[in-house]
Amino acid sequence: MFNKALIFATKKHEGQIRRQGTPYIYHPIKVSKLLKEAGYGKRYQTVAFLHDTLEDTDTTEEELIRFGKDVLEAVKLLTRIKGMDESEYVDRILKNKIARAVKNADKIDNLYDCAFNGEPGKIRDRKDYKWGKKYVEKTKKYYKGKFSPALDDAIMNAEKFLESKTYEERIYPEYSKKEMKLYKR
């Protein structure tokens, strides 16, 4: 199922581009890699591949059920319902162990992407800077202290990286299993 999920997500995200100009599928792959390195198994990594399919593609729940009820449930929780309050969204995710772990890795990857948006050595675009600051502030408000030490560190790092007008080299998140371990609930 793991490989099928990667193929499925790749097809569903085909033609989509991230803000950084990279193919969208790179994001779910990076989220899956963070989970793997933290010791999370294939079910978690499968959800990582699929986590944005309901929200950002024409994927239906019926298509996802073949990956398992637990995978579908986690993906549904990770799918932002239009108009839903962010606190309610986060509270729902925190109740599901797979969704929690995937959202943790997702936020870490997104924070590093927003901090290193633009071209190395060139002055950061004002619009990208404002978007990045807004993303970091929202993440700090709703996610800090609720997921893992790694996410809390990523928030601090993104905030710090955004303060420099340029960056010379893109830094990728590298956290130990201990740092990625979710806080007890």
C-alpha cells in the first residue's frame, strides 16, 4: 500500500507547483521522510503521501478507503474544512496519533519552506517575507507546545531565518527521534 499511495499521490498532484516553484509531490515526500527518520512506520508515511489529496486535488474519500480506514480517518482530519476555526482544526488532529505525527512533520517542512523561499544569495521578495512571517505567527499561535520539541524548534528557526534579507544556502530540517517524539497528551 505504501508504494501505491506514493504513485496515487504523484498522479493526483501532477501539474501542481509549490510556492517555491517545485513540484508539489516533493512536499508529501519530504513529510514522509521526516516521519521515517523519526521511526514512524509505513502507515504514517502512507498518510504523509496522501495528507493533502482531499484538500488540494479531486480525490474522493471512496478512492482513499482502499488504503485503510485508519489512513482515511487521518487524511480526513488533516483536511482543512473551509471556514473551520484553526483551534478546532488543531484539536481534532491532536486526538488521532497518526494525524498528529503527520501534521507535526507537515508543519516542520512548511516552516522551512517558508523560511527559505526565494533564491539563495538574492534579496528575499517582500511578498514572500510577509507570507512567511504570517505563516510563522499562525503556527506559533496554534501549534507551539502541542506537537513536539522539533516543531517548536522549527518555529524558532523559521522566525530567525526570515529575519535575514537573504540566505546563502537552503537548510533542511534534521531532527532526532527524540526531538520528533510527540508530547504526551
